[in-house]
Amino acid sequence: MKPALRILEPGLAASLQDCGRPGYQRFGVPVSGALDSVSLTIANILAGNPPGTAAIELLGAGLAFAVEADSVTLALAGMAPGLILESEQAPIRVPALQSVNARRGDTVRILAPKGGSVSYLSVEGGFDIPPALGSRSTYRRAGLGGYEGGPLHAGARLPLCLVSSTRAPVRLKIEVRPPDVLRVMRGPNTAYFTPPAFEALTGSVYTVTAASDRMGLRLQGPALERAMEGEMTTQATTAGALQVPADGQPILLLADRQTAGGYPRIATVIGADIAAAGRLAAGMSLRFEEVNREEALRLLSEQRAWLAALPAALEPAGAAALTPEYLLSRNLIGGVTAGGAGD
């Protein structure tokens, strides 16, 4: 039987994602791909993969799977703090940003995210699943790509490219967190808004609502006043665009955004901050800060250079964190009897 990961519990909206399928928007096909491309890249670096290799994207808690391969190297990055590896001996907790080897019969459970939503579970060699339009990313609304075109479900077997993997565990001493501030540039439809609208955007706090999804973050805060009523001629959309419907509440477009839309855009989140925006969860608050084009390009260049340098920063991983169950199973204290005075 082909080596695979067998899903025991699918968790919340887990799916396969890579860097998406650019080049098809003119045919009405969204780019899709990872909400947080930075965390996807980090997970793949830890697993020894090219940066854009497809991984499991988790938008919450609950994913658990069984290893049906001789051995496999796993790595987790993003908002989940780590995973629990359950073997024949005892459960072991492995922190995020550290790879680990699992063997046939082991069960892996991803811990609930903290302070954000999205995480990525990468496997050395990747998943042996055919691409659709050049990408293994899942676009649920069209049933395109990924595993059977949709979210993972209990019983799904994700075939692996490698029969076995015993790559030495490594770790990265870095921090990945959701943003308090997203940097933006004006436009391209500022004429549709009153002069104070942009100042309201950058001078206020907005909250991510529960209506958010992979298409976009729906934000709640001070309404952005229109100078022109009605909608504009439909235009192509871009990642990071801040569209503003008639109610004045902005929508930050993300990976599964529609390919075209008629809502005017007051600003665009810069390229260096789009991945961080994908980490935001319902109830979290943020502000917007204006930067110019030169600053936006500099920040994106710095981010790319930082990611490119991460493979050289890998360190051998120490022992995984031990659970109470593991410590008790080792019988570390022997020969102890009921104590008395003076003991």
C-alpha cells in the first residue's frame, strides 16, 4: 500500500495549499494558495522541501492523523504551538518550528492555535497528489485541486511522495505572530471616498468579524464615507485590496478572492504584510499605517532576504518537550515508599 497520512479527525477547514495558481484570473479562476505564505515557506524549510511545496493548511484546531509509512519527517509552522506525537511508548509534545520523525502506527495531533488562526503541516517530499492548473491548492467553491477538491475529511488518505524519511530533526529560533498593524498604500479608487475617509482608515482600530473566510477579512470599525454613490465598473482584484461596500466597512481580500469586483478600493495592504494578514482570527483588532512605494518595496525585499537566509539558520533539534504521561512511563523515581516524619 502506498505510504500516506490517514486523517482521523479533520479539524476545522483543513486543506492542501501551496503558492496558488497565478495566471488564470482572466478565465475566472482565483489564485487561491496559502493564506500565510511565510509560514508555509518556514514549514517547508524545516521539512527540507522547496518553499512552495503543498502542505496541510489548518484554520483552527482538531486535526489528527495516523502515519501509514515506514517513517516520515513532519514540520509545523504558524499559529499552532506544536503537536503531540503518540507512539507505542508515550506521547511526546513537539513545538512548532521544529521538525520531527514519525513512524508507522504513530498518531499525530495538532494543538489548538494561540493568538491567531492559520498553521501549516509540511511533510518531507510532499504529497503525491496531481496538480490542477499547475497547483495543488484547494479552491473549495469550484471543487478544484487539493484532495478531492475540498477540505480534508475523516478517512482520507493523503499519499506521500517518499516511502520513508529519516531526516535529522532541526529547528528555527524565530518568531511568527499575527500583526497589530498592517501597512498600506493609497488607492487605486480614492476618488470614490471623501477626503477624511483615508484618515479614518489609518487613524482607527478595526476588528476582524466572524464572517471572514479565505476570500477575505470582513472588518468592523468606523465607516469609510463615500464621495460617489453606487459601484464602479468591475475591475480585476488583487491580494491585499481593501474593498469598501456601501455600508462603509472594509473587506481585506485574501487568497480565495473573486477575480473581479465592483466595490471601490481605498487602499492596498503591501506585499510584505499580506501573509501576516492571513494569520488574523475573528475578534482580533488591527490598525492600518500608510507607507510609500519605496518603503513597500524595501520591506518586501527585506522579507524575501530573511526567508532566503533561514535554511542557513537551521539548528539540530534538542529533545522534544516531554508530557507528564511520558515522564511517568519512564519510572524516573524508584524505591519510594510512604514517607514519614524525618523522611
